[in-house]
Amino acid sequence: MSKSQKWECVCGYVYDPAIGDPTTGIKPGTPFESLPEDWVCPDCGLGKDNFSPIN
């Protein structure tokens, strides 16, 4: 997977590595694969296993 690969949660939230997740302290440039295992969607609270890569 590319470092810039975006991932979408089942709720519609898109994790963009270029932005990171400022609400939880994830810095811009952090690939999805490098997110902590306990990271959850900031919109719905579901875990990483509920995300799919966006083509």
C-alpha cells in the first residue's frame, strides 16, 4: 500500500494520511498501517478492521 493510500470507514469517514487525525494526535504523513492498534474512527468509534482502502 502507498503511504498516501486513503481508507474509508463503513460510516463514510475517510482517513487521509496527508491530514492524519488531529483529534487524536495522529500527525500528518502517518500511513493507515502505522496507526495504533487501538485507534478508532473519530466519527463512529469503530476499529481499524472496519476500514477499506479507497481505489
